[in-house]
Amino acid sequence: MPSPLPPATASAVTELARSAAESDGVNPLSEHTLLHLEGEHSGDAHLLAYAGNPGESPLAGYAALGPDGSAELVVSPEYRRQGYGTSLLRMLLDHGGSGLRVWAHGRLPGADELATRMDLSVARELYFLRRTAAPVPAAVWPEGITLRTFVPGQDDDAWLAVNAAAFAHHPEQGSWTQADLADRLEQPWFDPAGFFLAVDSTGALAGFHWTKVHTDEGPTPFGEVYVVGVAPTHQGTGLGKALTLEGLRHLQEDRGLSSITLYVDGTNTPAHTLYTNLGFTTAALDVQYAPAAAL
């Protein structure tokens, strides 16, 4: 059973990721991975590469492997092209086998080179989109829908159920547990005023838009369409667009943010088209690599 990282080691990984982000202009580790550095998260494996003896030498690289085979890795800028990335990826392949799926955020040139050398191919694409300040069209709500904000403790179970149903085919978002939700509700950035719930005439949760404000990733705060989901019974009614517009309005008008971002899966053509029509453009591309023989 993989063990959680000691606090000092978790801090070293966080600092390594920060250094890489400053150098590359993109975060090498996802929020999910950073939240799982400490504490008991069943099945998570942490791989560490040191520039010498562990405990005496700097941390040169880190890789994370989830129980579903999803992985990430990062090498400190000062230790790149010295074999650490190759060693970490080989360990990931040893642990994950044909089910391994490794994310490369920003698809930097070095990631493609390493993937090619290790016979990995692109299995999935995730677009990072950005929208700058522009008028937000008024939302048109389906009949019988009312809007309110999330109440922690009261709405947890209903939200988890709709999230799972809305993202039943999404390998990350659809598998969230109460622990995953609790991790985020405890973060300093969490603001219930920016977590919108659409409720139908029966009182059931029909959809949601959870927004996020980033204040610690550069000199200028920016907003994020963190996640928009619609219950299957309400899909195709225009509810997703209305929720998206309400979140954009909140971030731009209530919070005064001129830049708003989001992630959308490359296979989600309807959502990608919606966001493009609302003024979002591609800012970066994340890719997920898998063993070529497994595709």
C-alpha cells in the first residue's frame, strides 16, 4: 500500500512544482495531485528522484501515479536532461504497465521527446482556454429553473450525485468522492458565493457552475470556469449555457476579473464549440500519453 508523503517532502515537491511553473509558464502538477501529496489517499503512489542521497541532496524530480493509472511527473529545471525524467517514467511504466496514462501540461518540447523515446503516443487532449473581458450575454433559463448558491454540508450528497451522472464518462471528474469535495471546500480559494446551483420545480438539483478565483499564480488575479455540470435529465435544454453565462457574469462583474480560463476535453466537441462561441480561445494544450501498444 503506497504511503503518504511526510510534510517536509510534500513541501519540497510543492516547491519543485512552483520552480518548474516559473520556468515553463505552466503548472506541471494538477490541483488533484497537489492536494494528494499529504494524507491517506488510497492507491496513490509517489515516486521521488534525488540528486544524490535522499535526505541529504535536493529533490530533482517527482512523479505521481493514481489508482486509475493516471500519472504526472516533473523534473526541476536545473536537473533536466540528466536522466531523471527517463528514470521516473520507467518507474511509472513498471508500476502502471499498459494502463499508464501520463499527463504533459502545456505539451512542452521535452515531453514529446521523452514520450517518443519511451514509445508513448498521445491518447487524449485537454484544451486550456482563455477569455478576456467582453460583454456577457444575458442567461436564458429553462422553464421551472431557479438559481441559488451551494451550502456546504447541506448540498454535498446531491452535488456529488449530479456530478457523477453528468461526468459518467469522464475519467477524473466523474469519480469524485466526498473526500475529494471536502479537500476543495477547505481550500482558501473556496467561495460559496461563486458556486451556483440550478434547481428544478421539484427541488432537485438540475445542474451547477462552480467558479474559482486564482490569486496566487502571478501578479493579476484571474477567474476559472472550474466545473459546469448538468444532470442527464436536463441536458439539451440550454441549462449548461445559462449556467456558464451566470458564472462568467459573476467572475467578470461581481469579482471584477478581466481574464477567465477553463479546461475542456478534446473529445467534448459541444462544450468546446459553446466556449468558442462565447469568446474563449486556446491558450495551451495538455496531452496525455499512453504506451503505444495499448492504444
